[in-house]
Amino acid sequence: MALVLNEEQQMLKESAQGFFAEYAPVSELRAQRDAGSEKGYADKLWPQMVDMGWAAILIPEEYGGLSFGHVGMAQISEQAGRTLTASPLFSTAILGVTAIVLAGNEEQKADLLGAIAEGSLTLALAIDEKSFHAPLDIEMSAERMGANYQLNGIKRAVVDGGTADKFVVAVRTSGKAGDRHGITLFLVDSSAEGVCIERTSMVDGRNSAIVSFSNVQVAESEILGELDKGFGCLSATLDAGNIQLSAELLGIAQESFDRTLQYLKERKQFGAFIGSFQALQHRAAHWWSEVELCKSVVLKALQSLDAGDEKAAAMISIAKAKLCEVAELSTNEAIQMHGGIGMTDEYEIGFFIKRARPAQALFGDYSYHANRFALLKGF
Amino acid sequence: MNNLETFRSETRDWLEHNCPKAMRQPARPGEDACWGGRNWVFSSEDQKLWLERMAAKGWTAPDWPTEYGGGGLNKAEHKILKSEMRRINARSPLDSFGIWMIGPALLKFGSEALKQQHLPPIVRGEIRWCQGYSEPNAGSDLAGLQSKGVDMGDHLIANGQKVWTSYGDKADWMFCLLRTDPEAKKQMGISLVLFDMETPGVTAKPIKLISGSSPFCETFLDDVRVEKDQIVGDINQGWTIAKYLLTHEREMIGGMGLAGVGAASLSQMAVKQLGSRHGILNDLMLRADIAKWEIDAAAFAFTAERVTDEVKSGHGVGATSAMLKYYGTELNKRRFEYIMKINGSDAMVWEGDSSNDGWAAKTWLRTKGNSIEGGTSEVQLNIIAKNILGLG
């Protein structure tokens, strides 16, 4: 397959560009932050995105979706990275949809996917229990109590945990932390008795939460997939999340670069534009080269995921690792090359580093994915 | 069957019958690649046969027009030929600066007479070419070259010194930059000329490198007669062609980096040499370095793929040859630093059968030149900054 966007994907990219520029520029993020918004985005934004059909991009056609694939979805993630736009798209339309499509039974698919496509249901994925991503180290328990399961435990860094209608919760039903076997995915209403949601205010101004579960009763019918065999679905859902995060980081890296390049052509010191100094030219040229590599590696991994390639997992770890590295380079260089003004809250360039780091860390940072790539490659 | 499918099956059939078995494996680096030329000694009868058969079809230069001896293939057919050759692991029948560099320049800028004279012998591997660009005082600042060509009416008299002439001692003809108008501004007074290395006054002396090999020469020009009909394009207008050729050279060197990148993986070599426990390489710090290198190498290979696909689909060039040259050569240097670490003291051996005559050490040292030849990494960064980013 040619490593370029097809016509439909290109159109989606352009429509996303226009949408975010008009309805969710970086100034909107500032407004939400300054207003202390709990969601981290304007109320009207998500219904608009749903109207554009974006909630349904990954949903199969037989469930009312568009079957447009990850390459398509990533065009939106990338543009949202450029404008630093928060929305339920990631937790609901990417993670939630992927998990339900992979593991849901017919009834769950019919109910939940339709509701997501029309914008009446939002989800949040609850996995990690410590400060680092470790999807095998799940200790939260589910005990069988008659027809129900009783859930106890705590989940951290739950993206959209403060606003979601339902959680997809990874729970240990057998074995011990570290085992692949024994992880089960449950669907839990956020309003269920015993669910306590503590909104955490994060560096990127987004909606994240610590969610604790005390003796929460969940019916057996709310298991997503098979008992004890949830890790395969979880892992695939994380892959989908990680490649979309990579696309978002690509947007952040490009926008940081574009804004800084513009600044190098405007800012004068010593009677010359600072972009005329070779010390900065070489750094900018190296940085640009790295961003070019990122474009290729993200698109390659997206295509391999859509094609169901067996190497997709390794490709995605390559992409996430590379994007973590280059997003870090990009947001650091952006501040340094802007100089003092880059340190001010008034100037927008500093917003990019604040979103980049949480996006890097979510579902595994550079070290996690470089290590995973090495393990998958047998060394 | 459509035309391309027919072409594929005919090509497969022809290769099956015509590519000698011994030519169905990569040439050992620096040993049995075929460069052709007047003084070429074939390393085997198969090497000779393979060159002759491919040259007869014009497939040493598959996409050149048939009237100059080329294969006349369109892009799709050329791609099929390459993939069919890869399928049986067939090596290139001819490595040639004629095909890679001066040939494309002649096709684009040369007169009909020059094309007729020079292209067919290049295709047949009869004439080997070298490049006379750099001078002792004109390396990165190539346009500062001082070798002169003085106009004598029907010919020029050339004087000066060239350096880093690849295989200058083995080549038959040189394409050479001369200053033909000393009064004009730097880039405006340069001509690209062609002459036979046997012309009186031409002397090529090999330069021994830190790697022990001598792939380059210094070439002295003392009152060398150059016919005026051997000027490519117009007199004093050679800089445009020179830059075009440099782009080709960058692509070529960047491509070599890519070939290295695609070669046997560092991680497999490391596991073999250093061992692993529970699937994890024994040296953890080196493991992290190798993982990073392999991630970068994969991203670079995908970028080369994307750039090619973008050109094909008419999206224009995203990344340029300058970036591929810069990144590819830096990656290749890193690759050999890791190969040295992976192989420990064995890698430091300079001579002897056990070390394949110092292959690791010598190749490692040779890679240090990758980011110098064909425009240093710093020059490539200048090109990116100025031409792509618009930083003045």
C-alpha cells in the first residue's frame, strides 16, 4: 500500500483542519482553563463533532458506523493535536469503540455502539492503578456474589473519568498481578453505588480522575468479552489508543515546529532575524528532519493496524516511542528558541509542552514502548 | 493479462534463464561488484555474462531511452524489473557513476552528439567514469573551485588539482568542473567538461584512508586539452548541472545508508554475540541504545518509502534528498559504532582470516566519511534550512 493518504482520508484531514481552526483554537483551551471548566472543552463541541460523524469513524457499518479506519481517525487526532483540543473523542470513540467492537456481544454492540454514534453515551477506560502504565499489574478485584460481581479497588489517571457515563474497567478475576490470564473487562455505570470519582486537575487542563470502587455490584451480563480473558482485548485497545496518541503528538510536534519557524523569521536580535544564525538553522533543520520521520512512522503503523498486519503491535510501539522522543524535542526546542516569551503564560507556545507530556506518558512513554518493541523483536 | 502482467511474466522468465546462479547473491562489499571500464578484469565468467546479457537488453540503465542503448522502460515496468530481480536476489550487473550520475545529467542537459557519444558505452559498461568536483581548497565551498579552463578557440586548456576523485585511478573518463570565467561571480563562471583520463597531463594518485583502503584519488591537471564540444550545456553555465548532479549523489549516498539500515539487524547480531536471558539481551545499556537505533532506522526506512510514494502520487516532495542524505549517513555511522561495541575486541582486529581481514574495523572507519562525502551533514543542514525552511 502506498504510504500516502487516499482522497477520502485527505478530505477528512482538511475538514478536521477547518473545524478545529474555527471552533477549537488554542485560545478556546485557555478560556476553558481560566473558567475552571470540569470537562476541559466547550459544551457545544462534542455534539458538533458527533454531527460531523466523527464518533462513528471506527464503528462498523452494520452497527451504524462509517468503518473509516484508524488512518481516517488519526487525521482528526493529528489536527486536534495542533489545536490542543480536548473532547470525548479519544476515550469514547477510540478506546470505548475499539474495546466494544473487539469483545462485546451482539447485544452490547447494538446498544452501545449506536448510542456512541449518536452522541448519547460517553465512556472512559480505567486500567492503571499506580502512577505508571502497567496493564498487567492489575490488582483491583471482582468477587462473585450470586448473579453479580462485587468490585473493589482504585484506578488512576482515568482520562475523562470525571464526565463519562460508563467505565470500561480492567479487573483481576484470577491469578496475580503480572499474569496475562485472569484479567476481565467490566462495564460499570459511573453513577453506580460505591463508585467514587475524584477529579484531578492536570497540567494540560484536561479532565482526568482517580476512581475508587467500594463493593460495587455489577451484573455478569456487564462483562465485556470473556471472564479472565480480557487482556487480548485490552492490549489491542491500548494499541489503538497509542497510535492515536502518536497522531496527536505528531500534530503537537508539527505545530510547535511551525510556530517556532515563524518566530525565527520574525524575531530580530543583533540587527538580524534570529533565523539567520546558523546555530539555530542547524537545530531547526535537524528538528524538521525528525518531524518528517514521525509523519512516516505514524502513517505506516496506522496502515498496518487497519490492515490487521501481525506486526501492527511492534509498529505501534515504534511509532509511539519515536513520537514521544520527537514531541519532547519539539516542545523543548519551541520554548528555548522562543526565549523569554516562551516562558510566559500569555504566549501560546507553552501550552504545547503541557499537553505533550501527559499524552506521552498515557499508555506508556518512550521507555515503555522502546522496551516493548525490543521484547517483541526478541532482544 | 494486461501489458504489465505480461511484462512481469516475460521478465521473470528471461531472468530465470539468463541470470547466472552465482549472480543471485549480493556482491561482497568492495570485492566482486562489477564496475566495468576499459581495464576491468571480470572476477568470473558469470560476472561477464551477466553484464553482457543485461547490457544487451539495456537493463543496466533500464529507464534510459532505447536510442542511447537504455531499456526504455516506463516507471511501472522499471519497478517490476527491480522487484523481479529482488525476487531471485539478483545483484546489480553494473555499478557505475556513468549510470548514476553523468548519464542522467547528459540526458537532461547534454547535446544530442554528447548523448550519442557517451551514453551507449556507459550502458554497456565499457567506459568507467569519475567525478572531478572537490579541490584542496573547495570542499564544502564547492563553488570556490579554482581549477581553470582557458579558452583557446576550439578547445580549453585545463590546469589545477582535484581531490576525492572516487576511483580516479581506475576510471576512463572524468566529468569535471572548471572555472572558465575568472571575472564572473563565483557560481557564474563554472563549466562542466568531459575528458579522457588518458589525455596527456592527467595524473591520478590514490589517497590512503584511515580505513586502509584507497577508493579516492587526487587528480592533477597539467595543460590538459579539453575539446569544446565536450562541454555539457553552455560554457560558464555548469553550476546548475553540477547542483543537479549533487542531488543525484545525495540520493545515492542516502540510499546506501538505507541499504545498511535494511541489512541484518543489530539486535540479532547482539543476541548472538552477547547472549540473552529470558529473551532480554545481557547488556542492558546497549539494549536500550540498539532499540533506539532500530526505531530510528525503521522510521527512516518508512520515510524513504513515503517520499517515493509521494512523488509517484503527485503530492510533491515532502522530504528532500538533503534530509535523506543527512539522516541516512548519520544512522549508518551510529550503526557501525554499535557493531563495534557488539563485537568487542574482535572488532578491533585489523588483519587475519578470523576477522574477515578486519571487516568490522575497516568498514566502521570508512563510514566516518559518509557524512563528509557528497556534502557534509552540516552542508545538508544548511540546504534544509535555506531551501526548505526559508531561513536566510
